[in-house]
Amino acid sequence: MTLADTASATMYFEQFYLGCLAHASYLLGSEGEAVVVDPQRDVEIYLQAAQEHRLKIRHIFETHLHADFVSGHKELAARTGATIYIGAQAGATFPHVALTDGFELRFGRARIKALETPGHTPESICLLVTDEQKSQRPCAILTGDTLFIGDVGRPDLSTAHTPAQLAGLLYDSLHNKLLKLADDVAVYPAHGAGSLCGRQMRAERSSTIGTERLTNYALQIPNREDFVKQLTENLPARPDYFLKDAEINRGGAAPLGDLLPLPRLSAEEVRALMDQGALVLDVRPGDQFAAGSIPGSINIALSGQFATWAGTILGLAARPILVAEADEQLHEARVRLARVGIDAERGYLGGGLETWVHAGFELATIPQISAVELCQRLTEDHMQVLDVRREPEWRAGHIAGAQLFSLDRFGAQIPTPDTTLPLVVHCKSGYRSMIACSLLRKAGYDAVTNLTGGFDAWELAHLPLSRE
């Protein structure tokens, strides 16, 4: 993506979007000099892009202390000699330039102006971008987690401020700074739909101030008091790893290259470690996991928001044993785990599940049921239905009689269904529900079934909905 898409600018601009974390980072360049904003932990992509476009990375900006992923700013600075810039309130312990309102940086024939915009976090900043080859007016603003497409940042990620205090600061930042900008200024946030840093983000990767002024629900709230109330009511569960990731980013993470090689384990070694309490993480697709898996293992498939759910469910102290189909999956899983700060795995099952079977060990299965069959059985049998989606999804429509227990909450507490009744678990499409099924099974609930295709399949079959 380039700014030419929205602003006909000549400055080089690229957005890197990491779907697993719904995270957007940026590379800007002018006359051979480059800036990286909010880098992900594996920084090779910025180095390669800079080389391809004959740019030298001289500057790295962090819009705030990210809580949902581990940033690569420290490694990128070490590999390029670039200077790191971060808000003055961050308390960063690595060498950096502390940003305050009005700070300006020129690179080539472009410039960045920092705006202090506390609210999502106390140290949050936004970066106003001007391409002087095109105009002296700003063409874009990189909003970090202050302003999203269709939403604003959640205000509960500080240990020093209450959510109400941060929400008030966020209102001021939005109305006194961002909404003072011209309608045609392009908006590029640090996250998109699916991120836990907001609640109602749209799928678009960019917008404009004018569009957000007209369509963003949070910007329609008429006054500060109502804004604070709405932003602090019904906040989604905050994963425990969020505050830990922010602390890692305050000091800067170790380079990914420092990770030790992943030990290869035999089936016998895996079983012995499990007997001692080791966790087994199966990263294969959910259907394969349901057809056969190591008893007591947890499934978080690589196909979805793997890293976010791993951090939420397992926590950063987890030292999982990985089960995968191929070496490529193992490498991908390891990188994605490291992106949220899980980088001390015990090893992996050499040869995959086949070696477990060859060793004579049993497999566990998870039955699956179609939406039509479930609907029929609900009228005939006594069954429990557990919906593991988030509350806004539930309010939009759900299966009558289902119980809501969001997967977000499983990290702190596993639900306790009636053990005398069969249980069917569902989410939107089946990804989260298979995670939930594996956790329930590990907790000792054996009579658990997954709804194939999830609530999407239920709606597609035009089966009855409830909104009570």
C-alpha cells in the first residue's frame, strides 16, 4: 500500500499487515532515508523492503508501549543504527528520544510531527506525516491505538490510571487534536478488525479523518461524560499477558536470533514430560485435531489468530511441546509465539503424530455435529450448548438456550458444564470452539462435541435465532 492510493503523494509508504495479530506497521521513505513505525518482532521484512527501495532505516517510532505483541524496535535499531523515538511518558529504559507535543523529524523531503494523544495508554502518540514534495499540508496521520477504523483504543491498559481517567484523556486527545485535522488527512492505525485493543473495528486498513468523523461510533458520542461511560462499560476481558508484553517493550526484547534451537522429542519423552505436567500444543487444523490427537493436548490452529489466543490461553510462562505436521509449521508456530513473548518451548514431537501412534499410544478424538443435526437433537434430547464468542456477537443473535462463556475468559477460568448432559460448543466459524473443546477435554469433560462451521453454519441453514 502507498500513500499515492489516497493522497497522490510521492513519498514512499508501505503498510505491513500481520493478520495473526491484526497488527499494522509502516515503512516511510524519502530521498534514501527511511522511518519504521511500530515494528513487529521479526524485523527482516523492513530490512528487505528498505534494501529493495534503496532506503536506509534511520528512525524507529513506537506510538506506545504495545501490550498485545512484542515489538522489534530494539533489534531493528541494533541492526541499522537507527534512533528509537517513543512518548516521554513511556519510561522506556533503552536508548531513545522522548517525544513530546510538537516534536518534528525531517527525513529527506518529508517530515513527521508528534502529537501526544494519551488515552489508550498514558504515553500514546500519533504521527502527523507531510510529504513536502507534494504539499506543505499533512497528508496522513499514523494513529497507533488512539484512533482505529470504526473504533478507538480501549482505556484499561494502565496500572497507574483508571479506565475512566484514560477514557477522559482519550476524549480530549481525539477532540482537541485529531478532529482538528482536515477531513482529507488519511488515517493509518496500528491495528485492524480482530485485535483485542478495540471492540468494533471495521475491516478496512485505512480511512480518512472525514470518514471517521462521520462513521466512527466513538466520535458520535456527544460529550465527554457519555464517552467515558460508553468506553468503560462492558470492556472485553484483558488478557494477562498484555501488561507483561508492555513491560517487555519498555526495555526492548531480545533478538529472535538469540532463541535456542528447538529440541526434538520422542513420543516416549513427550509422554514422560506430560506426566510431569508439561503442556502439549497442537497447531494442526481443527478438523485434523478432532480426528486424532494426543490426549490432554490443546489445539490452537495456525490458520487463525494463533498468537493472540496462545498468549491469552497459555500465558507467557508457558513452555509448550509443539505438535505439527511439518517443519514449516513448527517454524511458523515458533515465530508467531515469539511475537507475543512465548519463546521458551520445551521442544517438539519429532515425526509428528505418526510417531505417537507407532509408539503404541492412544489417540483422543472430538466428535463434530452439523448445524441441522444439532437443531434436530435440541428438540429431541437434553443437551447443553456453549457459545464461546464475545458478547457483541452473542447480542447480535444466538442459539436459543445456549450459555455464553467467551473463550477470552478460559485463560482465567474453565467453565463447569453439567457432566450428566452432552455438551456442544460453538463459536462463529469453528476455530475458537475447537480451542475450547480441547481445553474442556483437558479439564476432564469428555462428553464434548464441536459444532462444524459454527454459528455461520447455523445462520446459513436458516435455523432459528434468539436475541433475548
